[in-house]
Amino acid sequence: MRIRPNSVAVPLCLILAGVLLALDRFDIIQVNHIWKLWPVILIAAGMEKLYLWSITQGTTTQRTPNQNRR
């Protein structure tokens, strides 16, 4: 899996992990209960990849050599 520089999945996961660890440190939540939801992160990353793929499908077109001469 290649990570694109403009991808927001990795920064969002890091921010989420930091927030969860800070909330756990201040005894606001218990991370071990939230850790059971780790598949949601995979689902969100997959949805982001699918969304990025779908919006780039309409923008990539091949030019023929005759169109490049204009």
C-alpha cells in the first residue's frame, strides 16, 4: 500500500491516537474499551481510498498524438 502525500488518513489516525491517549491519561475514557473498535479505522481508511479513487476516475484521460499538436 502506497501512501500519497495528500492523503488525510495517516494524519487523522495519528491525531485520533493522540486524543485517545490524552483522554486516557486524564481518566476521562478508558482506551482499552475503545481499542475494541480498531476495525473502524481500517474501514475509514478504505472508504477514503475508495473516495479518492472515484474522484480521480473522471479526471484522467489519455490524449492521442493528434490532440497534442494543437
